[in-house]
Amino acid sequence: MIFDNRNISEITDQELIDLINNQQEENLWIDFKKQDYHHDPKDPDKRRREICKDITSMANAEGGYILIGIDEKNKIAQDFSTVPDAAKIAQSIKSICLQYIDPPILNLEIDRYPHPLQWKNQNIEIVIIHIPPSERRPHGFRSKGTTNFVKRDADVTREYPISELTQDLLDRYQPPITARIENKLESIIRNTEADRRNSMTSKDDPIEQTEVEDLLHLMKLRFEENISGAPYYRIFAVPEELDRNAIDTGNDNIRSILQKPPNIRRTGFGVTGMLEKDMLFSTEGIEGSNMGSGEIILLKNGFLEVQCHLTNSHFQWMHDQSGLGTPWLYPHVVCEFPVSFLKLLKGLYEVSGINSSIFVRQEYHNIKDFVLFGGNPSNPFFRTSPGETGVYQGSQPIISTKTVESDFVPDHVAYDLVKELYKSFQLAVEWIPDFDEEGNFILE
């Protein structure tokens, strides 16, 4: 591979100059652009589409580099062509990738080369996009209401062959999380249960509580491995009295609730239904994924989790040129996601007859410098001013927890979770949109 998959900061001036001197040809790992991607007023989506197409095509192959500022002829590097506003262009491309590529490409680098190149008595500014090989492929990009998959082949981009796309999807999701945790969970309980029972006294917690802790620890490790330091939203719930067969995941009513969560707004910004084809079954439960809700996990013991990358189209909704380089949390999503999750949870638990207390936890990970705006409950389509903006400066996850009874009100529990988030952003509770003063969700 060109540059041996090194970071942009590790590439030398001479290596870039040698691309011209040696008349480097475009290939599987390198692509040249004379200038920034063209903006077509007649087709505003074209620039965004071309950026996502080029980047995902390399991510879906073996990774590589796109260099903006190198003129080519017949795919052979000829000369440098300085890029005006290189830093601004890099930020614009970053923003587009954050919003439209799913799943996000981990460790993607998009930046102006650290200093101008000296070439023919000129200062040359270039932009380099470094796409590392990805274990999360296939990566798609959204354009005009559809999700597109492409793959680089030699020096060209082509549509992802259906056979390869299917296999890569299977490689990404198989074995399902529910199958992967089965042996680990059984091993934890098998190796520790005997000792606990032998040492347990009347003052000790019941073994069921210890099993819940084991399960949560295992799911936490799996989640942290999955996110790899990326910004992520996670919300989960579990009965405090753990029953391995609390939910019959093969039941038609359970599947129906997962496909059409109860009392969820059709045009809302929350957990959406799973398609039958997206459900993966194991002896431990069901998991699945979609572009809106992220990954959904339901175990037979009642554990329900949703995790979602915070740069997806939900949380970054309405992110425009004014927010380049500054990811935000769209307030309507922040409010509606926990509401919809808790409505889904309640529907599943009611059908399954789960009556124990329930532990609920919401987490926002790796969101340092993210922006959150305040809103006005009386104006759902609010616009904000700088005085209503909070920026999270902490390095720790924002975590909110609640223990509720089985007859909980989803709106009220969600409101409590959202209040903790707004406090972490130094925003007054009065600036939380979509809820009235009693904590009822008011969007219809």
C-alpha cells in the first residue's frame, strides 16, 4: 500500500514529491484530485455524493489515500495544484462523512497537509484523506433517500457486487452478539456460582442480583470493544430479578412489537422498528441493526439495549455549514430517543408479564466538545441563539440511571434521564424541549 497505511503526520514532503517525480499511477490504494470536489448548483447533492462514494469505496476494499491538490493525466500524477482554503475544505469533507457514511469509518483522517510543500518556488497546500482498512465494512452512504454501497477495484469505483456485499454483512454481524456472549456468560456463572453459594449468608445479596451484575459487566466490555473510542449513545434496561426465560423471543407478539414499537411517532427521532430480515436469532435472544436506531439487542432474560453512533443522521440532524467541525446533539433526538426506547421496553415487558423492578441506564460516550442546544417546549421547531448553547468539556461519559417499577411511565422516566444530560451541558432544565412541566412528552 502507498505510504504503508501511515497517518498523515507521518508522511514526508519527499514522499509526496516523489509521486510527481515518479509519475505515480492511481491504483487500488491511491486517488488524485486536482481540486476540491465540484459543487453543482443544479445538483446540490453531487459533491456530497462523490465524496462519500470515493471514501467508502476505499474503506470497503483495502483502504488508501485520496490526495486533493495533485493534477493527473490518464490517471498518472503530473503536477501539484495548490488548494485554496485547504483547511476549510478538509473540515467540510469531515462533516459530510460524519453525517452520511454509516457505519462510520473508524480512524478516518481528513486534514490539510501539516505545512505547505515547497515546489517550483511555490507554497503548495494539499488535502489528504487517509482511509484505513476497515473491519466494519460494508460502509454505505445515504443519498436521495437511498443507501448506496460501492467498492474500489484497481483504480476505479464500482457497485458492490451483491454476493460480496452479502458475505461482508454476514462477516460483520456473525456470530451475533447474543451467540457470542452465551459461552462467556455461562462460563462466568459456572465458575463463580458454586463459590458464592458456599460462602453466602443470610446477609448476602441473592444470587440473581450477582448474575445481573455479571451480565452488565459482560455487555459493558462488549460495548466498549465495539465503539473503539468513537462517540456513541447507549441505553439499556434489565429486570432486577433475572429470569433466563423471561421473554419468549420466538413469540409472534414479541417480534411484532420489535417490528412496530408501540406508541412511537411515525416521523419521530427515536427507536424505529426492526425489519424481519434484519433480525438475527440465537439461543440467547435477538439482535438486529438499522440505520435509524443503531444496534438493538434483546435477550431472553429481559435485557434490552440500543446503541447508536452519535454521528448518524438522527443525532446530527440539521447539522449544516455553520457547525463544521463541531458535532452536536440534535435536541429533539436527545429527548425522543429515551422516550421511544422506554415505550418499546414497556410493551415487551407487559406482553411477557415481567413485574420486577427495572434498572435503566443511559450513556453518552466520547462527546468532549459536542454542542447541545436549548429549545422552547412551546415551539417544537425552535431555532436557538448562542446564549442557549452548551458545550460538554468533560472527558468522562455522561451517565444517567433510574430504578423503576414495572408500571413506570415512559415519558416521566425519559424526562429524568434528559434532565441529567442537560445539566452536564450546563443548560437549565427550562431549555429542554418536547416535554411539559410534568414531564409528559408533547410531540405528536
